[in-house]
Amino acid sequence: MSAAELRAAAGAELIKVRRAVMLWATVISFLVAALVGAFFMFVLQDPARARSLGLLGTKAQLSGGTADWPGYFALVAQMVAVGGMLLFGMILIWLFGREFADGTVKDLLALPTSRAAVVVAKLVVALVWSLLLTAELVAVSLPLGVMLALPGWSTQVLLHGVGVIVATACLTVILTTTYALAASWGRGYLAAVATLFVTAITAQIVSAVGYGAWFPWAVPSLMSGVAGPDQATPGPAGILSVIIVGVLASTATVLWWQRADHDR
Amino acid sequence: MTSAVISVQGVSKRYGDLDAVDDVSLEVGAGEVYALLGLNGAGKTTLIRMLLGMIRPTTGTLEVAGRPVPDRSVWAEVGYLVETPSAYPDLTVRENLEVARRLRRLPVAGVVEAAVARFGLGQYEGSKARTLSLGNAQRLGLAKAKLHRPRILVLDEPVNGLDPAGVVEVRELLIGLAREDGVTVLLSSHLLSEVARIATRIGILHEGRLIEELDSTTLDANTRTRLEVVSRDLARAAGILRGAGFVLQPEAGDTLVLGGRAVLHPEEVATALVNGGEPPTRLVVVEEDLEAHFMRLVGHHADPTGGTP
């Protein structure tokens, strides 16, 4: 697989992405996520005010967050971990699954551009797309935080907060390669969506019982701090497990495209 | 035959107990138009997919342009269309061609424009592929296959869905490519009449086996045609025709069927019926379709329960 092949495949992918409803659906979803995060901070700042404005039910209790910049960054990171797994996963499922759903996969199989380049280009496009969405979330959240006049701002808090968000996004994107494999192996959306839900639900359960650090799909959530301040962040072993899953899933996807019988 | 551009040697593909393709060997020379004929499920598409490296054969070897499949270096010389044409539905015709151009790493200038013009897609250039008729989608598929001016074309049912003008257009295109540009064409079809007009050689596949290979003139000689006649009083018409020396074939239904001289001179049949006071309300020469030819070939007339895929 040469750089020219990868450029050709990525260029072709970009034409498809540019016209996709999926592109705007994800952009709007992350915009809404940013607004929801800011809204949560607004309520958390003064629950009594929120109740008086009718934004919070009289019996509603808020917990697990502080209305300051560290708390705000942690909330955004958690959104990336949980929402990102679904949205980034859907991006990869769409990139791969559509070729089977639209019957266009056969036009990708006997070309001067290798199948490996086609697969890697899709993975790269998904990575860039997901990171740009993360950047959008941060870029929209920052001015909203300023408007809310959240306390606790410092350059160190900013760098640490954004660092955790980016690390969480990267770990999440790496794990979504599993769905590329599932969409290819299942030749469409269904198996991949099922895999997405199974892994997401299992990660929640495993995290809840305290073994999240041992389950790769729970690692991004632990990194984001969604399990609470008393839960340790994933160590090198957890991060390594995510990388291993990503490498195995990416390699298996390339091998599947190269070696499977494409009889449909 | 000139040296083989496409070579299939002892190729089989087995799925469990099913032999989708069973020990097929064939060769296609440069500039030939070779047609694979067969009913649905005969193994045509499986063979074509194996030739394009999409399916691995269980046994046997395939070569394209002297290189073993799936040597990727050959694909720059091959254009293909497999089964129903597919395109990205939310991209325009032009964007779909642009995707193909990039993946084939062709120069920017003129390639897409030439394909649009060559296949009469100018009117639909800005239309989303999802809005195309089946015929225009087929044109788009052919335009993608021809985008890089390949010297080998592998086309699975290339005239499916095309209107009569489109069928003629594709036929002339393929004949022109083979004769003038020396392009080698391997196509599959179940349309006997169309194949007979295009192909220089024909291979008939049945239940995964290549049961007959013949050139187009041999096929013509083997193809049976019949004259079908309908009139207001069939019994009277039959009497008139027998009296005029025509031999009627035993066919049930409300149509008289004649062979031999009647097929060569249908005007004599019409004249006899008009002169006998029983003018035909319908008189048509019918070329038997692949299935009829095929059933005759494998003897299924004698064993209607023999089953075909």
C-alpha cells in the first residue's frame, strides 16, 4: 500500500463524506451535546435559580459535578466517552456498512488502489472526522463556559481538561475499529450496530461493578472520569488493551477485505 | 485463436455441498468477445467474480493478461461491471465517476467529461444516482468500467435494464471496442439473441459446468426459430396451411407453430392464409430463447423434472 494509493482512497472517501447526511447529523449532535453540557453547568451553578426558571423539576437532585472549569471539562470528557462511542461508532459503521448496503463494495475490489488502502483510508477519515467533532465540542463549550462565568479557570486547568478530552476521544476512536470489522464481516449495518450496543452496555455493567480497567471498551469512560473521582484512571495496561484491540480490529478488517469471498 | 488474454484452467468453487462452478476451463484471446451464457444460478457471476479476484477458487487457476489472479497489477488494464450496477445514491453521476477516477488514479483533466459524453449521461450529470432509471444506472456502471480505457472488459449482464436504443448502443460499443481497439471482452448474459449479435465465441454454463463452447456462427446454426400464427379460426387456418404443404408443430394453446420453410418464407404463409380466406391476425418469427435452446441442449425436454437452478 503506497502513499499514492492511500491519497486516492482518502480522496474518494472525502467525496462521499461531503455529501453525507451523516456528516451534518454528527456535527449537530455534538453541537447539541455542547449546549446540554453548558445547560447542566448553568443548573448546577444555582439549582434554586434553575427551579424558579422551570428548568429543573422541584424534586430533581443533581449530583456528581461541580460548577467550575474542572467540573465542566470533566463533563465534556464524559460526553466524549459515552456519546463518542455511539457517534464515532456510527461514523465507522456508516463508512463501511454503506458499501454493502448500497452494493458499491464490488467496485472497490479490483482496482489499482489496494483494498488495504481503501480500508485504511476509511479508518483515517473516521479518525479525523471524530477528532474534528471533538474539536467542535471543545470550541463550542469554551465560550459557553466563559458566558457562564465559571470559576476555577487557569491555563493548567485548560491544558489538563482538553488533554483528558482528547485522550478520551482517541481511545474511543481506536475502539470503534471493532465496528468497522463487524460491519465488514456482517456485510452491512446490522451486525455492527448490534456489536456497538453490546460493547457499550457491557462497558457500563463492567464499570459499575468496578472492573472497568480490565475491559477495553470501558477504558475511555474511566479516562474521562465518568465513574467518579474515587475510581482510578486507567493505567498503562488499560490503555495498552485499547491499543491492542484497535490494532487487532484494524488488521482483521484489512485481512477480511483482502481474503474473504466477496460473493454478494 | 490468438494468445489467451483470459485463461481459466480447471476452476471450481464449492460452497458446502454445492458446486457453484465445477471444473471450468476456457480461454479468451485478444480482441475476442466471449459470452458466458447460462440460466440464473448457472455460475456465471461466480466465475466472473473469481476472475476479478473477488472470490477464491476452491481449485484451479485463473490468469488475466498473463498474470495470475489476484495479482493486483492487472486491474489497471481491466474494466468491469458485476451484476446490477451500483452507485453511491447520494452522489451525483459526476461525483460517482469522480470517485471511480480517483480510485483508478487517473488524471483529472477530461476523463470524467469524456465518460459522461461517451455514455450520454450529460443530461443527468448533476442528478443524484438514486434518481436514475435502471437503464441510466447501467450506463453509469458501464461508464465507470470504461473510464480508464481498459484493454480487457469483464461485464456481467451488461444490457440488463437498458431500453432498446441502449441495447443497440452497448452492442455497437462492444463490437467497436473489440474490432477497432482490440479490447478483449468477457461478458455474461442470459439473452441468447443479444449474445449472438455480439459474441465471437460463446460458452454455455449449466449447474456450474461449461457444457458447450461454440462460435457465434455455430450458435446460429443450432438455434431454432419458429413461426407463430394466430387467426380467428385456428382449425381452418391449420387446414389451409397443411393444404399448402406447411408442416405444423404439435403445440397446445391458441397459436399455430410452424418450422422449416415457413420460418424462411413467412410471406408465403401469409399469402396462403389470405388466399384461403383466413387472414392471420398475428404472424411472427420467434427465435427460441436461451432456456429453450438450453433445455434442448441438456435434454430436459425429455426429463422435465430434471430441474434447473
